[in-house]
Amino acid sequence: MTGTFVGMPAFPEAAREAVRDEVLRANLRHATHTIRDKRARAVAELEDWDRLRAAGKAVKDHTLAHLDRYLLQLEASVTAAGGTVHWAADADEANRIVTDLVRATGAGEVVKVKSMATQEIGLNEALEAAGIAAYETDLAELIVQLGRDRPSHILVPAIHRNRGEIRDIFAAEMGEWGRPAPEGLGDDPRELAEAARLHLREKFLRAEVAVSGANFMVAETGTMVVFESEGNGRMCLTLPETLISVVGIEKVVPAFRDLEIFLQTLPRSSTAERMNPYTTMWTGTTDADGPSVFHLVLLDNGRTDTLADEVGRQALRCIRCSACLNVCPVYERAGGHAYGSVYPGPIGAILSPQLRGTASEIDATLPYASTLCGACYEVCPVAIDIPEVLVHLRERVAQGGPVTREGVRVSIRPADGHTAQRAAMRAARLLLDHPGALRAGERLLARARRLRPRRLPGPGRAWTDSRELPELPERSFRDWWAAREREAHP
């Protein structure tokens, strides 16, 4: 997987800066609360939601257990339907394949359907380096691209922007990318959507090449499936002559009938809709209908390494619904940029360190970007036990070694923290084994409570970097209880 966003610090440092941005926190709070409340109502309509959730988990687990077989079946099905399959071991190989395919057409630009996989590998930047312009057509991705920004949410990449900010971006930047924004553009959502529609229409009509991802790939038939809400995907998937789809290998499902489950769970979990507005499916190529050339680039980029981890592999079940982001108290306050990855929030905290490894400071800190409250697991439509994987990855980081920071080898030294924890537990055991010493210590702390430090020394400093030490009471519970007993039984 490609590196973290340029210049990203470790998660605690990035989050500390983010929580100071009151506008960002207000935008996130409003958006996440709105989405999750709607999702809860949509899910409550289905009496068999728990069974659908279990079925989705079972399908994904079965597929991952037999991924080699289903990928070969998928390749045969796509080839038989007139498509061409390419295998990419990493981001560099995937970018090279796509760039060569676009160059072969003679086109100097491509239109894109929203795709996490192409963001993961940095495809836009690779195409730009080759002199090929890549235009995002999803409304939120368009906002991010025009604003020279980074996505901060899986489903709504511009969730950190409000209407006024979007209007300013459109007015200032659209002209440099194509058709300018209308004069006097306001911040009404309908005006903004119309401005985007007019801006993108000319790109759709002249595009010769489109690049997409896919939500699902059906091994049985070679069918690609894209879920989207605006219709821009339908334009990209039907008008251009050449279609290139870059898809992670974990997106395959065995049979067409398996889509029945995800057609119900994904829309409700992501956009809180009973049915997805635009569900586009295509199988290879067909004369006089849609693209005449179809290429499928199957992307590994750390996925087989993740598959080898019996606990961590459940992250590959993810269907990118973003429900976990919308209920996460950490994401709501820190936002997506603090995660330093195109996969933010709880799923990013377990997926990015597995795809990229924990060699960077930010990847080594992502498994700690959680309160372990379990809300993410409760809403996941494929029952990924994110808290379990977070704890598992924390153990891996604790056992791991050095990281590279600005070219210097440094150590995160998690073992030091474990040494301090063991010492603290030994001291606690000594006190608990000697009630008199414990009582004396409690009274001493009560008398010295005005001298309470704001931060703990040594390894304990990290704990108080983001937490306040609790106030010490005037007297201990033992003394309070003794006084209560004396009053009750003089």
C-alpha cells in the first residue's frame, strides 16, 4: 500500500490538532448524527436484520477461505465475457498497468467513478505524472479534488466541509478545471448540485476512458457491481469506449444470488436507504451497448498478508458502508484526516496498519485510536469485531520494533510501557495485601490533594497527554464508611 498522506504525524498528535477546530467538529457532529439516526430507523424496519448480518458474514468468510479458487473463477468468467484481467501485486504495479492502458487509447484524460482502491494506490497522482488528467465525478470527491483536499470519510469524502465552504470552492476553482460555476452561486444544496452537474456534463460527453472500482465482483458470472447515489457512475460506466476497473481482491463473492444479501444491507448501513438509487452491473462487453473494451485490474497491495492473519483477516469482510465511522466517538471528534489514510475511522484503524504494516508512527498508533466501546461492531453489517482486531494489533505493535521518522531510526518502545505497567501492578498487589499500608496511602493522598499534578511523570505521561487526572476526594471511601458506621451505630 502507498505511504501515509505526506507529512502526517502520529494519530494522537494529528487528533489533538483536529479537536481544536470548532468548525470541523460542528460539521462532523451534525453529519454523523444525522446519518446514524437515519440508519437506525432504516435497519429497524427489517425484522431479519440479524440474520442478514450473519448471512453476509458467512458469505464473506467462506469467500476469503477459498479466495484463490474464486479469483481464478472470476478471471475465467470475465475473460469469457470479453474482458481482460490484470493482476497487480502492489500499488506501483496497478498504477503502471492503468497508465499503460490509458496511453494505449491515446486519451489524455479519464473520468472516474468514486473508488477507494484508486485512492489507496494514488492513481490520480500517477496519471498526472504521466500527463493524464483524472476527473472525479462523484459530488463529494469533486469537492475534495477542486479544494485540493483529502477525503475524510469513506462514504462522504467531503463530510468535513459545510455548504458555505463548498460554495466558495466551486466559485474559486471550477473555472480552472472546466466549466466555471454560475455567477452569484449560493449555498443552497440544489444550486450546488446543479453547478456540479453542468460542470461535469461536458466531461462525461467527451470522455473516451473511464476508471472505476467495484463494490462486488461475482465469480460465477464475471459481473461487476457498483453502488452509487447520483447517477455519475452510470454515465462513466456506459458512455466511454474503454472502462478500466481497479478492484481489491477481497471484493469477490461466489454467486449472483449472494448479492441479495448485500443489496439489502449496504444501502441501509451507508445511506439509510431501503434501495440503492443507482446499482450498475456489467459483465464483460456487449456490442453497441456500453464500453467496447473492459479491463479489470485485481489489486492485492497487502491483502494476502492480511488474509494470513487469522484474527485480522476479518477486516477484509468490509463492504465500505462507513456505518462504523458514524457511531465512533473518536472519529466524530478527530475527523478523518487524523488517520493519515484513505480509510479513516474504526475500519481504517484496523485495515491501514494491516495493508501498510506498522513501520510508520501513524500506523503504529492507529490501533490505539479507539475507546474500544464496541459501537462499531454493533452496527457493522458483516459483523467485523473491530475491537477484537484493535486489541490484536496493539499486541502486534507492542511486540514490534523500530519505525522510521524523517529518515532516522527511532523506537516506539512499547515494551517500556509494559515494564511500567508490571511495576505498577506489583506495587498495587503489595498495597492490597497490606490493608494498613493502603489506608495510610489513601489518607496521605487525601491530605496532599491540592498538590495533585496535571500530568503523570515517566511512562504515565502518555496517558495524561489526552486525559485529566481525576480529582482526589477529601477522604477515602474507607474513612467515609467508617464514619457512616459510627453514626449509624454510636
